[in-house]
Amino acid sequence: MTELLQNDTDYKSQFQIMMQRQKKQFEYTILKEEHNGREKTYSIQLSIEGVEQAVFEHKSKKVAEQRVAQIVLEKLQKLSEN
């Protein structure tokens, strides 16, 4: 897993590959979509097997999904090291 994190910054794809290898279901959910004038803010939740793993908020849905995937990958890496 460390190898994946170091060699690629497409965390969403890395996460998807990991979940497919482990045969686990995952889901990105938009918790909030706020409109502040012309700008939107998205709050994205990432769950594995129905259990919330992390939430990230950003004005870009794509960035929020990438960052929440990165957070979960790093969290899973720390758990695997223990």
C-alpha cells in the first residue's frame, strides 16, 4: 500500500483498486451542497461496507472526492502498520 501512495496522486483510483482487491463495497456520498452566491461547497463522505470512514469539504466535488480518498488510504495504511 505504501508503494501505491508514493507513486500515484490519483487517490480515488488507488482507493478503488484497493477495495476491488479486498472485494469490499464503498460509496462516496454528497452530504451537503451549499450555494454561496456563485460558489458551491461540497461535503463528501466516503464509506466502506456502510461504515463512514471520513468526510471532506471543498468547493470542487472532484477535489473533495480525491482528498477524502487520500485521508482514508492514509488511515488504512496506519492501521495496517500496527
